Amino acid sequence: RQRALLWGVLLLAWETAWGQLRYSVPEEMPKGSFVGDVAKDLGLQLPALIDRGVHITERGRTQYFSLHGKTGHLVTAERIDREQLEQLCRLVEKCVLRCELIVEGEMQVFGIEVEITDINDNAPSFREAETELRISETTAPGSRFPLAEAHDPDRGLNSLQSYDLSGDEHFSLAVQAGPGGDQRPELVLAKALDREEAAFHELVLRASDGGDPARTGTARIRVTVVDANDNAPVFSQAEYTVRVPEDAPVGSVLITVTATDGDEGLNGLVKYSMKKARDMASDIFHLDTETGAIKLLRILDFEEGDSYELEVQAHDSGALFDTTKVVITVTDVNDNVPELTVSSKLKEISEDAPPGTVVALLHVHDRDSGTNGEVRCS
């Protein structure tokens, strides 16, 4: 009964005295920093304060404050970090720690509230210092892409206040307000992308708080432009010409056509084909679909054909293509002997035939051309 009565008296005294003293101290103050003059504020004399057995009690395992017996001052028992007081201060605007001053000699309890005010000791930070986005070059301007938010454990103006973006003219920044008042940054495509112009874009997202001076945190954003099949293959020449001797060996590479495609991957993979050739050219020449090399399938004969035209097409994996003309000129070599035939002749000649009498008509022909076809008879 006595114990229950004692607790009742203590509880009544606590309820009556609680909240009588209120102090405020900024966070991160060193151990032993002055919080308040308890003795003066409660009207207690120092000698009596010591004799009556006065001490500070706190709920929980951590001791944040202590009483300096010689001065009667309430001081910090350790460095207090407001952001580390998660259970007490994470979701509240005011971070208040409570303790009790117990005067044992008089069975008195006085409540003390100490507000821990925030200082700008934290900079906004991103969970990842670098992020990568993949955006197709066909993406329409105005498209938006959510970005990771920064976190600042400080409160009020010392917390995160704004974002800004630096990089190039292709992107801008929009900030949306979340349902809880948080700011949500979004990347906005301001100008159409072209992978062939720039395959990557390097951006920097900066988050700033409202402290004085302000603290900032940054995150690097690398935008990879995903290729689209928006480029057709292009031949290096509108027309290819080559001169080939008619005695070129079978299997020889006569010429190689080349086309390039500004796209990448399968979109930039070029293959070659030969449109239907005239004059049986497809039986004479072979086109390598991978390399564009034109090879000789059989022996050439200048006398059979001295020029060939081929139409070659380069196409990518889509429906885009380019066309070029290949002119193959066959040059003559001296591969034919003169042919001598007797058109007419006399069976007999009279012994008195005068000099200059025609005894035979001869026909001489060489299938070669130029000097190779010129003949002398003797």
C-alpha cells in the first residue's frame, strides 16, 4: 500500500510538473554543451540542489543529457545527431527529447523538453552515382522518363529543395510534385535523337537543399541512343568500271563493290545481290553476297563479248537499299593466229606467163583487234 501510494504521488507530481522546462539546442553540439540553467529556471539553490540528491533520468537506453552539479546546468551527455534519432524524429517536423529532473529529498519530479533543431549537416544524395537510360532514336520529342530521387535527411529549408539538369540541348528537366509533397524529377526529350549524330549523351542531375550555403549532390546520367533502321546502304561509287584482260584466270576477283550503312547491328548489316544480268553475264560473273566481290566464273573471250554491265544492289535487314552499275570492259590479248585461206588459184601456169600474172587469190584474217589483228604476209 505504501509503495502504491508512493507511485501515485510520483505520478501526480510528474503530471503536474511535466513540460515546465523547455529548451532548444542545435544538433551536432559537442559533449558537455550548455542546454539550460535548470537550477535557475526551477528556483533551486545550488547547495540545496546537491544535498537533496538531484539527478536526470531518461526513458530508453541512451543518455542524452546530464546535470552539471556545480552549476546546475543541463548539458549534453554526447553529440546528438538529429538524423540518427529515427524513431523519435524521422517523421516529425520538431524533434523533441524528454527527460526528468528528480529531486529525491523532496520527492519532486520536473519534466524537461529539449528540442533538437536541425542544422544543414547533410547534402542531398542519390542512391546511385551513375545511371544509364536506353532511348530509341525514334522516340518522339516530349517523351518523359522518371529519374531516381535524391534523399536529404535534414528538415525544413535544409532538406532537398530543387533539381537542375546540365548536359545538352536534347534534354530538359521536369519536376512533378508527389502526393506527399516530394519532388519527382523527370527527364524530358526536348529534341529528336539521331544515333548516327551522337550515340551517347552525358548528363548531370544536381539536387540542392535550401541551406546557407546550400549543399548539393549529383548523379551522372548516361543516355544510350538505341539504333533504328533509318539509314539506307550507300555505295562508295555510283558506277564502278574495270578493265579485264580476256585471259584472266577463272576465279579471279575482278572488282569489289562496297556499300556502308550508318545504322548499327542488324540494321547496319549490308548484303549484296545482282539483278538479272543481260547477255548471259550471270553465267560469267559471280557476286559474293557478303563481301561484294565479283569473281570470274569462266574464261572470257574478247571476240565473244568486249563489255558487260551489271546492276548490283546493296540492302540491309529492312527494306532499305541502294543500287550501283558495274561496267566490265574486256581487253584483247593476242590469243588468235592469223587464218589463211585460198579463195581461188590456177591449176596450171603457162611457161610464157608474164611476170605479175595472178596465180592465186588468198584471204587472210586474224580475230584479234588492234595491233594483235594486224598481219603481214611473205
